[in-house]
Amino acid sequence: MTNNHIVDLFLNPKSVAVIGASKNIVKGGNRIVHNLTLNNYKGKIYPVNPTAKGEIYGLEFKKSVLDIEDEVDLAIFYVGNRLIPGLLEECIQKGIKGALIEASGFEEVGKKGLELRDKIVEITDTFSKIRIVGPNCMGLTKIDENSNSEDKGGFFSGFGVFEKYKRGNIAVVSQSGMLNGGYLMHIMQKYPELGFRYSCSIGNKMDLSEIEFLEYFLDDPTVNVIAIYLESFKDPRKFIELCRKAKKIPKKTIILVKGGLTTQGQKATLSHTGALAENSQLLEAIIKQSGVIQANSFDELFQFARTFSMIYETDKKLPTKGGVSTIVGSGGAGTLIADLTMKYGLRLPTLGDDSYKALVEVFPEWMPPNRFSLVDIWPAMEKAMMERKDRDLVIKAAYDAVLSEPEIEGLFNMMFCSRRFRSMWNIPNMVKNARMTPKPIFFYLIGEAKEVRYLSEKLGGENIPCFSELEDMIKNFGILVQESKNKAGN
Amino acid sequence: MTNNHIVDLFLNPKSVAVIGASKNIVKGGNRIVHNLTLNNYKGKIYPVNPTAKGEIYGLEFKKSVLDIEDEVDLAIFYVGNRLIPGLLEECIQKGIKGALIEASGFEEVGKKGLELRDKIVEITDTFSKIRIVGPNCMGLTKIDENSNSEDKGGFFSGFGVFEKYKRGNIAVVSQSGMLNGGYLMHIMQKYPELGFRYSCSIGNKMDLSEIEFLEYFLDDPTVNVIAIYLESFKDPRKFIELCRKAKKIPKKTIILVKGGLTTQGQKATLSHTGALAENSQLLEAIIKQSGVIQANSFDELFQFARTFSMIYETDKKLPTKGGVSTIVGSGGAGTLIADLTMKYGLRLPTLGDDSYKALVEVFPEWMPPNRFSLVDIWPAMEKAMMERKDRDLVIKAAYDAVLSEPEIEGLFNMMFCSRRFRSMWNIPNMVKNARMTPKPIFFYLIGEAKEVRYLSEKLGGENIPCFSELEDMIKNFGILVQESKNKAGN
């Protein structure tokens, strides 16, 4: 263990027992061992199953944790819920300090589940003899190195097998297992540039909850962004306290999706994680007091997480007042951007004389630029073409002009992507332009689907946020302003 | 002309003169002729250019429209703005009834442009001698047959060349040329299943405006959905009247994006189409009174258009009260759907005894279904697997159960897409399930990007709306309810 926090035991165990390991490849107990070995877990793995014989992924089965000679830090459970109390007693006897229970069938199934829970509380002496993550969870994942590197891997203890991933600065804490499994894979494919450091499924959080994980990630310098999905608050006071602490830490942002904010949603959470109905007004007060960035859905959660991740990776400055400039190739899109900026509390400042003059230089006489910072670049590009000048110089001039304004804190750059235009792109120059300033630069990419993906991956790989929907881009700039205000207020 | 409406002249001309046709393939005047010939325009085409010699795309150049012996219905202009008054006089002399002016440099460039405008008003005797679409537009497009069919084509008069397209039931009317050009191509690639009937760029609308096009499309039975982008209202009273008329026509829906709703947006429209600042409150009153479906951005405009297009193509019934059921494979996603339904005025009704019993049948005892209509299907699927029963029967049973409830007017079906699961999909069954009911069925698809695209194209091709973002799906169901209320109220 690298520090003394209990979460460290769960994310950096030196040895694990997989209780319920199985030779049958469709069973979760098989996939957990597969996931651990495939992803180079460096500690010792003991597959445990009283009825299995021989080996699994080169590891010999044990009948019980009590048959393991060496010390075991963590027991991972994938067995029927009714077996768990007895097996937990064996773990306690063995001196195992943590249990990661991926099995379901507890609070979320009603009376019988609650009885099981009570039994576990008794056996563990209210979790003093052994600490528990879960039950009804999808495991914990720590990524040390990218899957395409020689040293790929980390600690992958879920039953959803991960084959491709990238290490990054995001930690996920979730009460929806899907978010740590299938949905996370979906996001990794949707945003291939996005890297994760941890993905923690906390399930019904019988013992450990969001609180311990938050504490741990606030102290972990490899984590900049904490993306959380909760169905209930285990300790609202402590949650608020930790969120407020986060605001004082540079480059640390918490984004929350709270499921069950409405009466309909609460009916759903009850059967999902057994979370009891909470007062909607109270919930809103908790969220407001915590000052976290709130997202509406998983999609929004990860889009926001991506934006903060990239902003922090590239040492950008969070905009404080919401002044932004826009470079577009379409008057209609420019108009809608101008309208939508107001919806998200942003504005297009008026250009000062110097920056306006610099813009006028590259524009044709018949179509001068705007005084306010919406730049329809097309006439300037046409002029450059007619004068056989380098179009990149026009873009550079526009960037220099608007970014020289102190009130302009960032830039939206719209681009139309087409196979026909690819030869015109100078991606290194685009990256250079975006990098030369501490102000965030966002791209709005439309056009041929394949070309949009191509450019999006190229720019995304350089931590430049790209969006394919206009409103998303503007909303994401808006949350940067919100976060800088949060941080300033604390 | 198939009817007597002026728009008919512009969308179904028997012969056109392209004034400013050029041999230089980078010029708009070349691309217009290319677009017309490539897409099998069935009328006669006369390229006009006083300095060009020989042929273009097999058509002989004329020095002036006055040199054309036959009758000409429509003149398409792609020449410098200053030349237009003189050339218009020639057109009037020739007896040409319509001018489609794609050149820019009029109201949107200030004083000089306004002078040009006044001259045109004088020459045309306030558009009584010749009618005008534009200036500053991207042409008009009518699609008769899909680009991959033998009879591909229609009337393609813009300078953005279209090579791939599908005929459908959507008409676009726009004051942003990009929307009819690059953005439309973007949308056609984003939603390959989507078909269009017309795409009309109306530019500065010096003469003809959204009013004439709306009138025409309301009467055209091949059009179900009219997607409009406006920067100004030419005649608010008439606009409201036409939108209200639309509500009385079955299978006819108008969706509007209004640019320049805010002070910032209005600054942008001025330099784009010369639209003058309008009172924001007045604008909102117009939109409210018209009762159109309002969209925030081009992305939303076409997503809404797609939904209505598919609903009308498959003879679905618009939901009237907002009761919806949900089949998910994740409790977390189910919870967020439940929360978001409330945001969009929808609800998950409680199941009656019969439908609940039917659901209980396919669920395992250890995890019974909900009484309210959120179905986490996973336990039922697991039961079917254990009992070696056909999983499709489980889905069918769930559909039958929830859709038998009169209060449930539609269904959200979440699916996780993975290469590993592809063999389990029975797409014909999925289509059959979605088709057997008049209630709209929406899919929320996540998972591996390639598989999502694959299934989305398969289902989309059958006019079943698929979404990759949760909130989009719910918002789109919400607008169906809004439209049915609109239609009922009139």
C-alpha cells in the first residue's frame, strides 16, 4: 500500500483471491480472472472454488481461502448471494482485510436481501473485521499503462473484460455497474483520445461508498477529473465537505450525475440499488451546496469529463467571465452560436481597435469583418485564394487578432470536413494555433462523417476538444466558466 | 407546371439559363451546370456567358439569354452583383418569368447593396415583371429519385454538387446557404436513412420568401415535414396563419430554428442576410402563436425532422398524453430515463394486473419486474438463457405486455451493441416488433461504435428512430406529444 487510506487496499492489493472462479468462460468468475491476468495484474491471484479442479489461466484452484498459504489482501466474490456470509467468515478467519462483492441479490431485491445484509453486518462486526466494496457491483479498475504499450495493464477486477484502454486523468465512481462496464467501453470508442485512471463500481455501497473514493481521488495527483454517478448520498454532509475541498485543489473537478432526482427516477433506483426515496428539494440543496458540475445523463457526464480532462492536460486557463470569440465558415451557424452563447451565459465581446484592424487586414473590402467577435472567415479565405496567399496565415491572423483581446477567454472554431478539403488542412498548424495560447480552443466539426472522425481523432489526440453538435460545444464552454467561478468562490 | 403556384416555376422549370456558366471547374457557374446535368435535370439547359466559347458538359454557350431561340422558364444567376440589374433587364425582355440569384453582395453588405436592391425593384416593377428567389442563396433542389437508382435525380440548381441522396418526405427552407449545402450533406451522411424531397435556399428573400415555399409545401402531399431556418419573418401574420393551417393537415409538421432570437444573434444576422434587428419578445410571440415545433440548432432541427419523417412514413400514431414504457439492460440508465421523462413532460404509467402478470411470467422469481413500466430486461434474459429458451420470445413478451396498456403510447428500447452480441440479434424480429404496433418505438443504442452504426443503419433503414444519446431520445418523444397537442388544439 502506498498510503494508509482504505481505498488503497482495494485499488492496489498485493494479492487477491477470486471466490467463485470458474473454468466456464461465460461465468463472471472466469472473466474476473481473465481480466486480471490479461491486463498484467502484478500481484498474486488465487482462484477459489470448492468444486473446481486443475488450473485456470495457469493458476491452480484452491478449495477455500483457508487453503491459501500466503497472505491475501483482497477477496473478490462472484458467487450466489446466499453463500456470501459463510465465505466472508472464512475470509475474516484468513485475515483478509477487504472484500469486493460483485454478486447481486441484496438490498435491491427486498426482504430476503435485507436479511442477508443484516447477517453480513453481524459477521463483520459492522465492517470492522473486514471492509466491503459492493455488493451488486462490477469491480474496480486501475489503469497504469495504455493497452497498446508493453507495460499495459493495472488492476482490472471486474467481470467486464477490457482489452483496449488508455491511461488518463479521469476517475469514475459509479452506482451503475453498466457505467463501469459496457458504457465505459462505449465511451472509450466514442472518444478514443480519452484516458482513464480509475473506474470504480460501488454498487449498493453496504460499507465503502462514494465518500472514501472521493477522499482518495482528491489526494491522488494523477486524477484531475472525478466523474460520479450516484443513486443516493451515503453521507450528504461529508459529500458537500469533500466537494468544497476539491474546489481549493488546482486542476481538480468533480462532475456528478444524480439518478433518482424525480419521483419517477426514485421508483427506479429502489429496484436497482435499493436506494430509498429521498426528498427532491433536499437533493437539490445538497447538489447546490456541493457546487459540483452537474450532468443530466451519462453522455453529458463523459462529455464534460472529456472537456475538463483536456483543459487540464494542456494547462489551459479556465475562462472566468465567459467572453468568447467564434470563427465560422457559415453565417447561419454563426448566428446560432451567437444566440446560444446567451443561453449559456457567454458573450461575444466587441473587438478593440487594434485587433479589429488586424482582422480588416485579411478581409476583402467588399465584406469587412464584424466589430463584435464573430468572425465569418470565408471572405478572408476567398481573398487569400484570389491573391494566392497561404490560407493558414489568414487563420493565424484571425486567431492572433481575437485572442489578443483580454476579454476574449476562448475560441470556437467551426470547420467543414470534406475529403476534398483534406489536402488544405495543415493539422500541425491547427494544433500549434490551439496550443500557443492558454485560452481554451474548441472545434465544431461537421461534414463527411469519415472526415469528421479523422480530424476529430487527430485533434482529440492532442487534447483539443472537438464537438459535432453546436449546442454541446457552447454548453461545455459554459461549464468551464461555472467551474472557474466555483473555484474562485471558495 | 403542375399547378399554378409561383414556386412551381422555380422547382419544376421546363428550361433554365445559367447566367455566369463557366468552364473553370472551381467557379460556381460551372458547378451549377454540373449539378444539373449530373443529376439528370430533364428540362433544357442554356449556359450563358458573353466571353466563353464552345461547350460545357456538352452544352453550347450562349452570349446572352437573348440569343436563346426557345422559351426559357428560369434564369439562374452566378455573376458579380453589379452585373445583375442589366442582365435582369435582358431576362425580362426575353420573357423569362423567374430569376434564381445565387450571387451575394446585396442587403448584407450595407449601403451599396441596398442601392443595387432598389435598382432591381425598379427594373422589375416591384417583381411584377419577373419573380426572384435570392439573392445570396445556394439554389433550389428537388429530389425525384434516389442517387443510387437508374432514374436518379431531379432539379439540382445549387453550386454545391450533390452526388449521393435519397428521396424522402422532408422539405428544407433556409436562410443559411450552408444548411442547403455542406450541412445537408453532413446530415445525409450522419443519417443515411434520411430522405429529402426539397431543399430550398431563400437567401436574402428580396421577393419570394418562406411564405410562398410554405404555401407550396403545405399543398404538396409528398412532403410531411418542413424544416425551416429563418433569420427574419417576412410576413409574421401570414407565417402564423400558414403554420396553423399545417396543424389541420394530417401528417404535416413544421419545425423551425429561428436565428437572431437574442441581441447577440441579431448582430450576427445583420451581416449575414441583412436581416434587421427584431424585438425579441415579439419574435417569441410569433413563434408561440404559430405553434411550430421549435429547435435550437441545425443538429436539433434535423434530428426532430428525422423523427417526424419516420413516424409519418410508418403510419405511427402521435402520443397524446406522454405515457411511455422503457426496456433497458441497465438499472442506472433506467433511472436516468425515468428522471428525464419528467423533464420532458412524459411519464411511466403503472402496469395493470394483466400486463404485469404477463411480464412476471418471463422474469425469474429472484428479480421480479417493476409495477411501473420500466422494464430492466436483464434478469428475464438470464432466465431464458438458463432455461435454454429463445431470448427473442422474452423481448416479444415484454413488448406485448407493456404495449397492451392503453396508457402506454410508445416504447424506449435500450440496447448494448457489441460484435459479440451480433449473432444474438434477430434484426427482422426487432423490426417486426417495432412495426406490429401503431405506437412509436425508439431505440437507444450504445456500445462499440461500429456495431452501433451497423444496427442504427439497419433499423433506421426501416424508419425506426435510433439515438445514441439518452436525452435526445426522450426529447424527441416529447416533441411528438407536443405536436399531437398542437394538432388537437386546432
